[in-house]
Amino acid sequence: MRLLGEGGFGQVWLAHNSEGEARALKFLHSGQADAVAVELDNHVKAQRAVSSVNIPEFYSSFLARISYKPEGNAPLCERSHPMVAQPAQNLGSCDLCNEQIDRGQEVSLCVGCDYWVCLRCSPRVLSAQQSEFIVVEMEYLDGKSLGDILKKMDCPIPEFVTKVVLHDVVVALRQLHKHGVLHLDLKPDNIIISSSGLVYLVDFGLSAALADHERHEGKITKLKRNCCGTPGYMAPEMFMQVYNEKVDIWSLGMTAIHLVLGEVPQPRIKTAFDQDRWYELTQQMVLEDKAPQVTDEQLAEIGYSSQFQKFIRRTLKKDDQQRSSAAELLQSAYMVLGAEREQLRDWLQELAAQQLKRGHTDWRLANPRCMVDR
């Protein structure tokens, strides 16, 4: 097992099941059961709705507990659906340190009875105060998040990368919106570029799956909901807490701005008091200022086309009724791909090789998998 990342909800680990298949295991604090239940429910609905390959596959979710049996009894792993117990004599080596588990004498964590962690390594997965986690088993994506890539770039992202990213995310959004699912936190950190050249939209922790009565003739009506997301990417109407699927389109446009400029527009912070009011100032900026744009001069300087400019302007209309839908965006000339995906795949491999030379071992990628026909 290898730690892939961590955040407010928990950690994500790479592991291999008993058949040797790679899986991403998301360990979520069981104390946040309500939030976790929403995320799982939304992710399952999103996966069932989407017929494309741009959302990672969901396999299972279960409750994992550490059981203490120091007197020689078999350490147990209890799984909520269904509940099972794994006898100690069937244990193998620790999936973190690869050392043999001391049968009957150590505390072991069994995740779905496929992954075992010894006592010494268990704090790397579970905190000392937390002995129970909800585990989500998902498709492992061999690649890097767009957020990670941006942190390593000292020059603008090439347009062929941006074009594939926008295309694949629009494909995912079209299917999500068609089935009444809003992502609500679209940003570079939630976009994965895989070694095969495919782009994935991930992390449905804030998403909303709408009921049938919340849609009318296939269209999502404006709903009064809580404000959520990442401020730099949030649409104006999100701050007003009355919105529909068009908030995702605005976030897509802001993500494109980030790719070109290296950042999203931020409020002017002059004093420590302003820093404390950062969210409030961001809201004021989004609601009162003009919609952010990239100038023709900026695009010419980095070698981007005028088609990119036209595409972005369709996503960043402050009036959401004038903002294009995902289905409409997919019909634009800018969404027609040629050799860009192959260029992206080679570019990512070259970037990973550069990072490995600099000692960043977490940038080791597998050889590109077979391309998936669209």
C-alpha cells in the first residue's frame, strides 16, 4: 500500500487486492458518517448515470475496524456489509511493510479482508484516536491531478493539454447534468490526468444528486441550496444560494483561466483585517466585478488560439441563463480532438520523468494503457 493523498475527510491509499488488481482505498472518518453517506450515494448515482470513462469506477464501501486480541485469539476484521471475521492463520504479510504479521499477538486491520496492515503500520492509516473507518474501494487512476501538475509547472500549460482536459470534463458534465447530478467543486485538484491520456472528474463529496421532481422536461430548475465549493471557482449565483447545473460550467471556465494564467483571480489583500475577511472579499469580487477573462495579448504570448477565447467566454457569463450548457459546449468547434490526446499522454510521461530525476518518487507512472475509444 502507498499513500496517494489526504484531506479533511481522511486519506487515499493505493493497494492491490487478492487478485493483484490495483485499487484506490479512501479511508473516511466514520464520525462523519452523514457526510460520507452523501458522498457515497452521490458517487454511486453519478457512476450509474455516466456512460463515459471520465468518472472513476466505484467498487464497494464498507466499515473497517481494528480488533484487539492480545491473548492469542485471532485478530478480527469486521465488515459491515456483510459482517465477516478473518481467522489469524489465514493472514499473510503486512501490505505496508511486507513483514509477516505476528499471528494472534498484533492488532491488524483488514480492509474488505483483502488488505492487511500490522500493528506497527496501522497508525499510518488510522490515527491513535480513530479505530473505525468507512472505506471506499474505487478504480485506481494511474496519473496526477491537474492541481499537482500546476504546482510543478514553471511555464503555461500547453494548449493541447488544456483542450483535452476541457473536452473530457465537458463530456463528464454533460452526462452528470443529464441525470440530475451537480458536481459543485470543479477545480484542478479534482481533475486527474491518467497515463493513458484520459482525463477524469473526481471527488463527489460536495455533489448534489437531484430528485425527479427537481427537474422539469430534462432541465434542472434553480434550487435554493447551501453555498459550497472552492471560492476561487464558485459562480456568482452560488454565493446567492440559488443555482442549477450552470455553476459547474462557471467552475470549468475558472479552471481554464487557472491553466492559462497559473492562478485564479483573488481579492486584493492589503491588511491582516482583509485576510480575515478573505471569503467575504471573494464573494464581493465575484458578485460585483466583471466576469474574468483572458486578453488576446495574453493568449498570443503563450501561443493559444482564438478558439480557446471564444470557448471560455461561453462559460463565464455572469448571467447563468446566457452561459452555455455542457451539451452546447460539446458542439463547439474547439471540442473536436485530433492528435491532442496522444500529445497529452507523451507530455505527461515527459513531465513525470523530469520529476523523477528531481527525486519526486511519487511521480512514477505506469506505461500508458490502451486508449479507450470514445
